[in-house]
Amino acid sequence: MHFHYPELNDLDEDDLDFLDQLNQNDEKRRFITLMNIADEEREELLPWLHYALASDPSALVRIEAAKRLEGWEDVATLQTLANALSDSDLDVIAAATQSLSEVKQIPSAAVLVDYLSKDESLVKIAILKALKPLRDLQFYQQIEKHIYHPDVLVRREAVSTLSWLQQEQAIESLSQIAQSDPDLETRRIAIGGLAYSKQSNDKVNEALAHGLKSDDWQLRVEAASTIGKLKLSLLESNLIALLDDPYWQVRIAVVRSLGLLKSKESLAGLAQNLNYEISNLRKEVALALGEIGGEQAEHLLQIHADDPDPEVRKAVRIGLSQIRGLVYAS
């Protein structure tokens, strides 16, 4: 037997039985024992979970250990989970990544930042995933170093994590990536990230206008959606030009943003889309008309009150109620 679980201090009789079971060659027995130990939720028994993840020869046991360490944010546990990101088994790495993604305390996450210096891409990706929801500015520089990483998967995660920090200083980098990264998905993430920044300037406008002209329809969708979130009226005409886009998914994103912009200039284009064969698009147009308001929008909705699709008819009623509510309030 080439492994041996460590003895711990102050073990009672039940704990000694746990230790005996952990040192058995039967991986299923060790697996079940590990589950029972984890259910105890006793901090003094954590070293066995650490050992299982770091040294047990069974991937089945290591996976369970990684899962059971979720929620523990002491330094030793986080280091053990981070070290497991270099495991030879991808399922173990996935389990450790998931547990690390549940980190909630910023001081705990500071332990993980050092692991961004590791060469393995999977390690970098997992740490970036863990840092993302924390949105702590002390990690900005370490994250930014990876937005031009040669591994596209690292770049994607770094750009996404940087976006979540919602910092004006990231706008220039995100705007550049949105236009020039060779990977379409990285560019799409960067375009969406511009909305998180809640800032607008010439670089943002240029990047979003560039995205609207992309040959990739998903980039056009992301750019159109971001314009609406930022309420960039300067790009209103760029959106209107896409109301006849060959992809209905793009038209929906455009319509929603035009509604957010309350674009009266788009009414003619929106009217044409009220006859489009895809009912989801007609529904979004009806809702956008309600946002835009005015007599012309109300007239368009009245004309299409008998749309054959019940969801569209419901959207028309909502749109009319919104417009008439605004009229009555004025």
C-alpha cells in the first residue's frame, strides 16, 4: 500500500475507525468514509480531506474530496484546492474549480492570486473564475496581465473577469480587444464587458460601431445589446440600419435597444418588422413601441392588435397600456 492517511491529534474511537477505513485499499470504502467525515463538518478532520485530494491514488476519492471542501475558506483548504488544479485527472480539476468558484471572502481569495503565476492554463482559468464574482480592485493588475495571453481560453476568462471589475481604466483595453482579438468569442466577451464599465467615450463608441458591422451575427447581437444598456443615442442610426439584418436574432437585440433609447427615428423600420414571420421579433417590436410611445407608435400597435400569435397580442396590449398610461399621466 503506497499511501497512508495522517494520524491526527485527539482522535476518539469513531475517528480511529475513520482512519482505519481510509487506509484500506478499497477505493469505494475510502469514498464512503470520506463522505461520512465531511458530513461531520469538523475543522479538526479537514486534514484528511486535504490528504485525500492531494494524495489519494483514486480519482473517484479525489473528486469527492474536492467537492466536500467547498465552502471552507481557510488558507490550507484554498491552497489544497488550488494545487489540485494541476491534477492529472480532468474531473478532479473540474471539481476543484467548482469549489473555488464558491469562494465568497476577499481575504480568502487573496491566497489564490499567487496561483495566476502558474504556467498551466487550467490553473489560471480556474483562479480567474474564482476571482470574478468578488469584483475586488486589488486584483486588477494581476487579471489585466492575462487579457493578451496566448491561450485563447485564458484570454476569454481574463477579459470576462476584468469586465466584472467595472472600471473605467479597463475601457481602453476592452475596446481594443473588442475590435482586434483573433478569437470571435473573446471579442464578444469584450463587447459585452463594455456595458459593465457603465462608461462611454470615443473608444467605446468606435468599438461598438465596429461590432455592429461584424460579419459574425453574434458579435452584432452583443454590440446592439451593449448600446442599449449604455443608452448610447449617438449610435441610434447605426442600430436603425440593422433593422433589416438577415438574422432575426440581431433584429431582436436592435429592437430592444431602440426601445431603451426611445427612438422615434426608428418607427418606420420597426413598423416593417411588425410583419416579420418570426413572432418573437414581432413581440419585441410591440414592446419597444410601448417604450417609445407617441401617437404613431400607438397607431402601429392598434393596427396589429389582432396578430395571429397570442404572445404578440399580449405584447401589443402591454405596449398600448404603457403608452396610454403615459398619456393619461401627462
